[in-house]
Amino acid sequence: MARLSGLQRQVLSLYRAFLRAARNKPSEARSQLEQFVAAEFRRNAIEVNKKDFQTIEYLLRRGNKQLLMLQGTDVNGFTFMEPRCVQQEMGDEINRNFGCEVQAGNSSTT
């Protein structure tokens, strides 16, 4: 097996830490957490270019923050919410960044 780079080791370590944190949650939340974590890591493995170090480092930082929240005793899981498009006064550029379709001065979700 090829040696892992530093970033690859960090990603694998974060994944394992999430699975360990899920083991400390109630059984009904545990399987949901494990499925969510596995799906997120798979999705990012497909969507993020392996040479895009800046994005990978950002995702690692975000993942570590989420892990700290999950390790809290009062947290039993995550909820994912799709971003809402902002009002027109906020600007079309912001809506485009959130994946919202912008048409002739109107903002709507895709």
C-alpha cells in the first residue's frame, strides 16, 4: 500500500474520530450519524479535486469544528439545511454563490 500524505492522514483521522464520537451517542442516533458521516466523506471525495489543498484544508477545519460540537454531551446528531436564496437587495452574486438561479432581477432556488 502506498504511503499516505499528511492531508490524507488527517482526513482518515477525522473520519475515525467521527465514528468514535458516534459510538458515544444513543443507539437510535448512532446509525444515522455513521451514515451521514460516511456519505459526507464519500461526497467530498468525489467532488473535491485531490490537488485542491485549500478546499481540503477548509473541509478539515470545518469537520474538526463539527466534531467538537458532536462530542458535546447535549448533541445527538446533525441536520443539514439547504441554503436559502437571499432577497434581491442582498445581491445576485450572493445568490449565485449559494447555488440560486438568478434571472432578470429575480432570485429563485434551483
